[in-house]
Amino acid sequence: MAETPGRTLQEATEEGTGQGGQDRKIQVDNLTKQFRTKEGPLTALDRLSFGVEKGKFFMVVGPSGCGKSTLLRLLAGLEEPSSGSIRVAPGPPGKPANSMVFQQESIFPWMNVWDNAAYGLRMRGVPKREIREVVGEYLEKTGLTRFARAYPHQLSGGMKQRVALARAFANDPDIMLMDEPFSSLDEQNKTLLQEELLRIWDESAKTVLFITHSVDEAVTLGDQILLMTANPGRIKALIDVPFERPRSVMELRARPEYGSLVYQIWESLREEVEQARQKEVPR
């Protein structure tokens, strides 16, 4: 197997369990999550420890069933750890700590594009004038200005995900949590949305934790990649992505060093994917 660039499991764990600097937005220490099933306790995550620095684009990659989405729900406060701890640094007063962008279509079908994008701001009681300015800005950035009065049933899948991005960024969270938001899109639309996300993120400097199955996507978008094992999810490696910013998706992918890094990570991930397949059972 090709050697994985970055740190070993032991090195990643030692770094993660340290107190870290003041710039860490997320600190996870010895996190374990178990679920009760008819067959007994099921361990989804096992002793994860890592930190996410302020303003970083942090990717989590692993095979199906390794607990990636469970990790995101724990970070969002939608689930409670079985053991270990999660520390999410508080954001500025009056602003949400995090916003989530989901894998499936998550915008409200009874609201038009404008109202969907404005939803979080309205729920926080932001003044109407500020809402108009902020929503207008993010609809323009996502190319949705002329669709402001359209309803979700009138939009393509890619456009719906652009609405979800506009809503998340407009709400101005301290941390963005993204659960495979582009996984259902064709490659052309996925590439365009990756470009848009990078452009908006470059301007906003948000801290992002992004779940993906795709090694290509992880290397394209990320500053660091947390590589997870097959179930139960553990840290296999923590990989630094060496490419400068700002990035152009297609220009980056044309570079030979990009292909080399993707190949090395995939070789490390392959055995975990094979293990996950062996554990599959008929439904």
C-alpha cells in the first residue's frame, strides 16, 4: 500500500487530544458514540480526537457506515456523545454557532427562493433592511437573483443546493457543517458548485467541516482531511493538503501532484472500503 501523506493515527490522536491553541473552533476528545439495537450496543464512533482551526476547510472522508453523518450530528448538538467530549467555541453574540447544509434537498417547498434564503435571519429577528441587503448579496453570489420569486419545484437539483448554500451563508454562522451537499448532483453541476463554494468561502473565511465520500472532493476543497476507518469509525490519518489558495477546481485537478495525492489517499482508503463491504448484510 502506498504511504499516506500526513500524520499517522497515533500522531493525529496525540495532536487531537492536546489542548490546542486558542484559534481552535472545534475540539473533539476521545469521542465515542454507541446506539442501542436489537442485537446489542452498536459503536458508530470510537475514541475520536481532533481539532479544527478557525477559518479552515476541514474534510472528513471514510467508507459508508463509518459514522461520518453521526459525527456531524454530534457537532451540531443533535445527538449526545456516549463518552468523551466536544467543545465548539462560541461565535459572536447574536449570531448562530453553526448552520448545516444537508445531503438531501433541505429547503422549504412552500417558500420561494428569497424566503428560503432569508429564513434564518428572520428567525433571529434581524431587521428587514439588513435582511434585504444580506439575502440580495448571497443570491447574487450564487447566481440566483433572477430566480428570487421561484419555488423549489421550479428549480433543478443544483439550483436547490445553491439556495441551501445561500441560506447557510446568509445566516452568518461561525461554523458551517456540510453533510455531502453535492453527492446527488452530476459531475458538471458538482464542479460548478464546488467552484462557487470555494469563491464564497474565500470571501467569508468561515470555519467549515465538510463530510464527503469523495477523495477528489476532499483534496479539491480541503485544508486538512480526516481519514476514517470502516465501522466503528476511528481516525486512520490526518492529512494536510499542500495546495495554495485561492483554487480553481479544474486547474488544480490538472496538476500531476494533485493526482498523486488523490491516489495515495485512495490507496489508504481502499482497504477500509473493502472492509465496509464485507460487513454489509442483506436488507
